[in-house]
Amino acid sequence: MRYWRATGTLVVSLLLTQPTLAERALSLYEAEYKTKVSGLNVTLTRTLLEEAGRYHLRQAGKTFLLKLSEDSHFSLAGDQIVGEQFRLPAQWR
């Protein structure tokens, strides 16, 4: 009987927290990785941030010759990604 009570409590708590868990559909992160761009070694930093239901995906890196950045702003509508703004400037130094 004790197990049924514990299981019932667990199920009820999961059901009550489901909307809270669903509010953040994407996992936020920051990652750093190394790649090559036009034969140049580049360390890129990629981050996903969320504010008020809007997401900002940013990727940036630079070398002595090149500065790269990419910004995407989007939101979610159900299981669909809705793009709002995209910017891809690359600058040679």
C-alpha cells in the first residue's frame, strides 16, 4: 500500500509540473568548438538564450584576418520554429 501512495504522489506531481516543464521547449546551452574557415583555424562559440518566449542563437569567432558572427532570433509555435530575424555578417580585417 505504501508503494501505491508513493507512486500516486509521483504521478500527480508530474502531472502538475507538466506545464512548467513544457514552457522551455529547447535546452539552453553554450558550446565552443574548433573548425576551419577558408583554411584558417577558428574557435567558434555558440549560445542559445531565451527571453520572454523568444530565442536567440548566436555563433561567433575570429582570427587575425576574419571576424565571423551569426545571429538568429526565433520563437516556437507548437512544434514549429518561427524565424523572426537572421544576420550573417563576415568581415575581413
